[in-house]
Amino acid sequence: MLETTPSPQSEASPQPQAAEILARLGIEPVNSGAHGVDWIAQPGGELLDSINPATGASLAAVRLAMEEDYDEVTYQTAKLFEKWRMFPAPKRGLIVREIGDELRKAKEDLGALVSLEAGKILAEGRGEVQEMIDIADFAVGLSRQLYGLTMHSERPAHRMYEQWHPLGMVGVITAFNFPVAVWAWNAMIAAVCGNTVLWKPSLKTPLTAIAVQHLVNRVLDRHGWRGVFSLIIGTDSQVSQRLLEDRRIPLVSATGSCQMGQHVAQWVGARFGRTILELGGNNGVIIMPDADLELALRAVLFGAVGTAGQRCTTIRRLFLHRSIAETFTKRLIEAYRQVRIGDPLNPSTLMGPLIDERAVTRMMQALALIESGGGEILYGGKRLDRPGYFVEPAIVRAHPQMKILREEIFAPILYVLEFDTLDEAIEWHNNVPQGLSSAIFTRDLIAAETFLSHRGSDCGIANVNLGTSGAEIGGAFGGEKDTGGGREAGSDSWKAYMRRQTVTINWSSELPLAQGIRFEL
Ligand code: NAD
């Protein structure tokens, strides 16, 4: 049984306990961190506490998987691939459709569990589940559209085309800040493509992963496909590393810090495995003098403070044209003052806690470095005197030479810089190792198009008159440079989950060679 410990009630509203939410979801609690075709009753690892970041108290304890559990789970998941790939893609799509329906029913409660365990506000917790539903819908349609091209052959009576085959067992490593949506982005697409999926979630959010596995099992059980989606919760040294080295896993999709991505790329690359890397961002917004400043203000507030600055797409650098810098900064500080910080499950809260003590320490260290490096804290940046990991969001006046601007500090610190020309702003904007998301606010066509051109933003995502976060699933999501180059979700991202085969059929009784080569006795 899931071992739950009551967390202290926050002053804003009583926090529903994880056990209550799980009960409402109809989930028979299991505290195992390993699931292949069924839960492994007693995995070999230690008990890991899932911590509520709003209180610092334990929500539940999960038994971690060890190497032998990994071997059992992956043996089953790899074996099931042989059957799953033979099940027609549109039928795989129907299974995914039912998963989407199960998530629709669970949206309120699973969203609340995400809030409880990851600390994001309720609207964002539910939004995350909505994202899972959206990608399931997308994948259902995709299951009938795994198209290849046909080509005209240069040889007579020859036909050429390409077709797409599934890869095998796909490994999915996820970060704490999108504890369920990122799994769905990968798993729903990978599954309609004919792959089985092994999930290694963040150790900071094991409960939501277990809950998702339960919900998905309901659908799989109805159709005899239990095990197509499997779960392994273990440490990076005991479990993740094994996954990276496992030659039965042709593709590892990994979401997390750039440092983690570098490690994953090296190990998976060394065995010629493929990766989809979705790594850290350091997102900038340029505000031109002609911008709709009301609109920009609202977008910057959500983009910089939302999810307590813990989104890969969080706005971290704000480039303000000198003519509007002072007024805009003043108004931004006013808006920051009104942000209601507190219990993420209280519907009126706008900003919840950071994920853990380490994140708070890292933010405080960064602010100290910023001050010693010539930056000026214009607003916030203090830890709140209450249980849990709450901080005030900070606005900092920065100058482009500050080294810390190149790093992703996973906390709500917004750097404000003033520029004179768009070229200067673009140069500073691009002068960081990461390249995930970017935006410009302007009503000037030339400025917007310059920003979107090849000499503009160097990021995977570029927006005009909206912020950097909150992408829709229909587009391909991902970033350039140290963000890893991976693309997930919509557009043709599905191709990364399949292997392309080029086929040529000779329907004549001659054997002409390409390039006109003659080779005859
Ligand atoms: P993290 O790098 O600490 O961990 C992410 C995942 O990688 C976890 O499951 C962790 O267990 C695993 N991991 C860590 N080191 C590993 C190793 N050496 N080998 C194998 N696995 C390893 O990141 P986090 O703190 O959970 O998440 C925040 C980071 O994720 C930020 O940098 C954020 O920008 C990034 N992120 C990126 C995207 C994106 O789509 N680009 C989305 C969400 C989060």
C-alpha cells in the first residue's frame, strides 16, 4: 500500500492529501517504482519520499527499482514490441484514443496531483493534463498518416518509395517540471508509431508517474496490451545509466538540464543509439518602442513568473528599448508586487513554490553572484518565511557582459537589459549557449520579419507579440544549440520515433544500373 504521511495544512487552503486524490482517481495505491507487464510487488531499492514542495512534508513513499527490476521490466517491454509492431497503426491509434478519454475523466484530479507534487498552480497542473489529452488526439489522427514519399526512378520499370518502420523499445527520461505532459508527448506518438515505451520519470515526481501508469493500465487491460507502456523509477546511477547503455533501446528521448543531456548524448551516441534531447533554455524577449506595452506586460509577467520560473521556456532575459525601459520596468515591478504567492492548490494563487531546498539555495547563490557582478536587484529575490520552498520572484537590472546571463538558473529571476538598436538586441539575445524559445513585441513589420529571418533569433521557437512559453502541441517543440536540437510533439516530429526505409522494386526482366553504369560479361 502507498504509505502516506499527512502534510501540514497551508494557511491559504487545506491541501488535499495525495491518498485522497488517488482514491478519487480510483487508483488502488501501489508503492512500487517498477512496472513491466505488471507491478513488481517489491522492487529491490530504497523507499523514496515524494515531497510536497509547498510544505516540505512527505506525501508518500515509493519503493525504488534496482538493476534486477530494470532487467525484468525491459525484458517484458522489449518482448512486447514484437507483437505491438504487428498491430496495425490505426488500431494502435484507437488504444491511444481511449487513453485520451481516460485522461479526460481524470483531468481535475490528476491535475491536482501534479500541483501537489510539482508545486505548480492548479490551472497549470490541469493544463498539463490537457496537454496530454491534446497530444493523444493528435496521435490518433497521426496513426492514419505515417506517410512516406514515392520517387520517380531513373531506371525503367522501377518503382521507388520510402516507408517508415517502428524502432523498438523507446526510453523516455523526464524532468520534474512537466512530470506527466512530457511523457505523453513522447509516449503517445511513439506508441502509434509501433514502439513500446519505457518511462524513467524524475525522482522528484514519482507519484504522478505511478498515477499515470495506473490510468493507462485500465485501457491496456481492456485490450490485452498491458506492458506497452512501462515504468521504472530508480536512481540515475542504478537505473538511468543502464538505460543509456542498453542496446535494446534504439532511441532515448531525454528532457532535463544541458548537463544531463551532454551525458545522455555521449553514452547513447557511443553505442550509435539515437537521442531526442530537450534541454535547458535561456529565453529572451525583445520589446520594441512601438510595441503594445499592455500586451507585452501581461505576457512577460506570465512568462517570467509562471510555474515559479521553472519552465524550460520561462522568460529569463528581457531586452527593453531604451525609450520605454524605465516606464516598462516600473510597471513590471508594480505587477510583480501583486503576484499572489502561496499554496498552489488555492485557485487564486499565481505562483507556487520552487521544487526543493536545492533550488532555493541555487537562486540565492545566483542573486549574490549577480550583485557582486554589477547587477542590481530591482525587486524581490527573498525567501519567504514559511514552510516549503517559497521565494519572491526577482527583477534584476543587468548588463550584457555579465557571465551569469549565459546560464539557466531554474528560478524566477528576470534580467532586464536596455538596448538602442534591434541589431544590438538580437546580438545580445543570441549570445548564450542555449536556443530554445524567443519573442519580439512590435507592430513594425520590418522589425518582426528581421527577428524571424536567418539573421534574427537563433532559437527553435520564435514568437511575435506573445511570450516564450505555453507552446501548442501542433507545432514541433524544441531548441537549438545546447538545448539539444530535439523536436517533439506536432508537425513531423513523429519521424524521430521511426526508421526510414528506402525501397526500390524492379518490375522488369532487365537489370539497368543507376548512373548509367554498365557491368556486363
Ligand atoms: P535534471 O537534468 O536534473 O533531470 C532530468 C531527468 O534526467 C531526471 O529524470 C533525472 O533523473 C535524469 N538524469 C539526470 N542526470 C542524469 C544522468 N547523468 N543520466 C541519466 N539521467 C539523468 O532536470 P530537472 O531539474 O528535473 O528539470 C529541469 C531542467 O529540465 C531545466 O534545465 C529545464 O530547462 C529542462 N527542461 C527542458 C525542457 C525542454 O523541452 N527543452 C522541458 C522541461 C524541462
